[in-house]
Amino acid sequence: MNELIEKYGTSGTITVKGIEFPIIDIPMMSDEKWQELARENAVHNFKKCNKREPVSVEEAVNWQRRRVAEIERGVAI
């Protein structure tokens, strides 16, 4: 935990059952940034697996969603 505190610092403490814990000030990612990175990753994975550019970002995202669903069902290799 000391490494995290050194890297990010703290914004205060919280006490639970008489024990004081630091609140580590780790920066958060916005949902917008998360979605942007997810789209970029879907395009990257699409190109890697299909050896071509997707027609659109939406094609890559839909392909990625189907792929994840297949993996969860144990269908994909």
C-alpha cells in the first residue's frame, strides 16, 4: 500500500471499526474515455483476427461483442 500512497498520494483517511485507513487519490477514468478506448480496442482486435479493416467502428464493436459472448459460452477457440 505504501507504493500506492507514494505514487498517488492521499486525500484523507477513513476509520472503520477503530482502524484508520488512508484514502488513496487514484485518478478515475471517465465513462467517455472508457468507451473511446473500448472502441479502439474492438477495431484493433477486429483487424488482428480478420486481417482487414472493419467497414465501420460499429462493425468492429458488434464483432467484439459477439466474440465475447462466444467465449463466455465456451464456443470460441
